[in-house]
Amino acid sequence: MTDADIPEGMSPDAATSWPPRGLIDSFLSGSHEEFAWRPGEVVHIDGEEAQAAARKFRDVLGRYASGVTVVTTVQDGAPVGMTCQSFTSVSLDPPLVAFLPMKTSRAFAAIRLSRRFCVNFLAAGQAEWSNRFASRIEDKFDGVAWTPTSGGVPLLEGVVGWVDCAVHAVYEAGDHYLVIGRVEDLGEGDAAQPLLFHQGQYRTTD
């Protein structure tokens, strides 16, 4: 990023982790097309050897069962959300969590602007919501019940649990960002059984 690309009032140190100017401009243009992390997403890799290595990487890592979350925020008064498998707890003191959105994610661009997000832990039976928030449909919240957290971002109904966070730090990590959030509120949901993802399929603990 050149000096000319740094927004007025932003320090050069902060600017090093800011999204590319083109991504910011395309987001601010009001386009509704959205790219989000989703289970089984397709990443284009050139070369047979590289493709084979990537396939093995996915196959091996796919043997690790993960929970499925929907990360939400609000942009210009409208709810925004994305499906995300790559979520983890980081620290108890201070309470920190992390997730890894793709650099091309428009939902994350909204999170970065709002500086707030809620991670909703999906329950068994909410695979449809996972697919919905991983898609590029315009109104992802159509038919999805939610209430605002104390921070004003969407908390989905019927989840296993949730954490309401402020963005603490953002780091580049290959073709993703590593986003650290400081937990400001959290709670258990009404559901008991989580939605899991393992070897390319949704599963539960039953």
C-alpha cells in the first residue's frame, strides 16, 4: 500500500493490515455480491502437482471434525453474515477468540468497518442456515430469526452458543486473514447438539 492509498488519519502501521484499496472501493460501491468462507469451498490452484498437494491437504485436514458458525455484523443498519468453520478460542485472560475469513470476503469487509461481530455456534438441524450464509444470495437473513446482541449485531435464534466481540487485531495469513476478537458478551443457546463438519459432510454428535 502506497502513502497515497492510506486513508486520512490512519497510521502507516495500521494501514499495513488494511484490505486492498480495490476491495474497499468495491465494498463501498454498494455491490451485493458476496464471497464467503463455506464448507467445501473451491479454491483455484494452477498446476497438477500443486493441485494434488492441495487435495491431500484438504483430505487430511478434512478428517478433523469442526463446528460450524455464522459470523454476523451490521452494515448501514442491515444485517450481514458469513458461514465460517475456522473458529477457535485463543485466550482466557483477556477473553479472546479467532476466526479466519478469506481475503475476498465481502462479509469480512463489513466486519472490519463495523469493528464488531458475533460468532453464532450452529446447532444440529441448522445446516440449511450454514448453506444460506455460505451462498451469494442477496438477502441471507430472509426467514432467519434473530435478535440484536448488546453490541447491536445479529444473534441467531436456536444456536448452541454465541460470543459477541470487538475486533482486537487482524493479521494476514496466506489467502485468509486471522481475525482476533475480544469477547465482550457471550451465552449458551437453547440447543444442545452442535452442527459439525467432517470429511465434506455435515454431522452431529448423535
